[in-house]
Amino acid sequence: MDILNIFEINLQKKELFSARKQSGKYELKVSSLIVMDMEASSDPILKSDLPFSSALKQTLIDLYTQVGEISLSWDLKEEDIPKIRETEWMKENYPEEDYDDDYIQEILSGVININSPQQLHEEKIEMNGNWYYPLDNHYSIIACFKEENGVIEDNIYLLNSQDGGQISDMKIGCMEYLQLAYEAKLFYYWQYAYTYKDSDHNERLKAMLPQILEFVDLDLSKF
């Protein structure tokens, strides 16, 4: 998987830049920090004493020899919030009297924060007697690997800090997670849209992402 091509070239420079400038009805604010210290970034994985499975260790080496960390986000410009509120789906599901503009801007935005290997090691979380190792911080959701029976497998769990520590098993590995993040264009809570197909998150992604990124070629078939 070509991480830099997917997130820097395709998503940031082509798709988000195009939408931000002039291709669609809405303008985006985009910010990014993609650290490419590739030579050194995989060393903590190679030297780690954490009990990664062999499959996960190889996946992390593949990831961190391409990129040190990724921070990429986008949201609608403030002046476009009233405009998007006028769409039929938004008026029906998020009426103005119940939801302020800041909330609307948040739920119609996207973000990914892929941690460095150091953060993966140092920012582990203990919950219900298990250790979780954070890969991606997405608003209140943290996508993690779980240590279970003395092994950390290549499987992503979601911890939600705003929902009583809810834990959801996505039943996918690291590279599939990154591919889905790209296909969802990092959209707010895309993880729940994927994991829970009958959720409000899924409906919002399918209804609003095509309107925001009107001229981007979207493939939402996995959601």
C-alpha cells in the first residue's frame, strides 16, 4: 500500500485541494502535517519489546518505513455552513433550532492522526484489564490495537472517550483501516459508518459526503 501517494498526492493535493478551490458548491479548509522521516521511523518497531504478532510487526514496519506520522484534516469554511444547512437532508435530520453551526461544521468534516511509533508505545491505554495501543486519533474515537493473551494482533478496536469508554471491534487490520479512511475521505466517524451499517453515521456519510466533495470520484461501496 502506497501510503504517501494515497494520503498526500491523491487525497490532500488532488481531491481536497480541488474541492477547496473551485470544483464544488462548498469550500474547504485543509491542514496537514505528513512527517516523512522514513529512515528512522521504523526503528522503534524493529527494536520494540512489545508482543506484536509477526503479521502486525511486518505491517507496522511497512507503514513506518513510508511515513513517520500523518496529521490531515479538512472542514467547511464558516460561510458555507448556512448554505449546507439548506440541503433537504440536513434540514430534516439536523434542524437549525437543535444544532448550532459549530456542531454542524464538526460532523461535516474529516480528520486522521496516525501516531508515530513512539506514541504507539508510550500512549497506551488500560481499559477493563486490557492494554490498547493507539494508532489513530479521530475526534473522540481512538483506533487501537489490543493486547490479548500476551499478543498484539493486527486488528483495530475503537475506544470512544465520550461514550463511557465504549469499545467496538472493527474486525479489520491496519492497512485495511487506512484504505477505508481514504475511501471515506476521513469523514467524521467513518469508522462507525463502516462498523454499524444501519447507524446515523452511515446515513450521514452517504448523504452528505457526495455533496461536499461533489466532483471527487467516491467509492462508498464498503460502507
